[in-house]
Amino acid sequence: MTGRYYEEFTVGETIDHERRRTVSESDNQRFCDMTMNQQPLHLDADFAADTQFGERLVNGIYTLALAVGVSIPETTDGTIVANLSYDAVEHPNPVFHGDTIRARSTVTDKRETSDGERGVVTMHVEAFKVDDDGDDTLVCEFDRTVLSLKGGETE
């Protein structure tokens, strides 16, 4: 377990997540298949070639899920009770097959539950496409709110 307990989060801190993932065509295809999303912009190269993007886009919900996944080791791995919400989701730039994604989380709020036994933590998560020149591009951002265990508590 590498996640943080409620007390270990500090409002205002930013966590740059070490894990990264290069998105493959297969990742995108399988995610679309599993979620029954057959949008041709994600799956049909000929269709996508005639759009403003010129090629297929990675499913935005996959990008959001990937950002959550790469953030888990340094935030909630083994210390979470539940994800409570994902809010204010935005996709300012597209993701394409072959793009490598990294994420960072900034703790924006925390409070104990009314019974004082757990804590609610909100993080602003940003996902970036890693660029060769080091000027990474924001591709997804959202607020993630979790119900967290307090230190040492196990269930």
C-alpha cells in the first residue's frame, strides 16, 4: 500500500505522479468496445481523416480514467473507502494513438466526516501529453473527491 491516509494530505500540495502510459490503438479500441462507444472519430481512420483533427482521437473517458489510474499509487492506493465524485471535467486538447500521458494532482480541500471517523479529500487532477520539448500539453482536467481512511484504520 502506497496511498495516503486523510491526515497525510495537505491542502495546496501538488503531487507529480511518476507513472506514465503511452496510449496504443489497441487501448483505445478495447476501451471503446468495452463501453459500447462506437463513435467513428475514435475508431474509423477514414472518417477521422476528414475532421479537423485529421486522425482518430483517443476516447476522452479513457483519458480521464488513465489520469485517475496513474494517480492512485501516490494518493489513494489502499487508503480509499470510495470515490465520491468526478466534477468539472474538461478536455482542452486531443489525445492521439502513441501519445504518452502523465498526471499531477493538487489537493484543493479536505474535511473530516461528520462522525470524525474518515475524511473527504478533493484533488484537482491534470493530465498532460508529454511533448519532446518538455512543454507538456494539458489534455484533461477534473476534480476528484474521495472518502479516505484516517491513519492506521483498516477495513
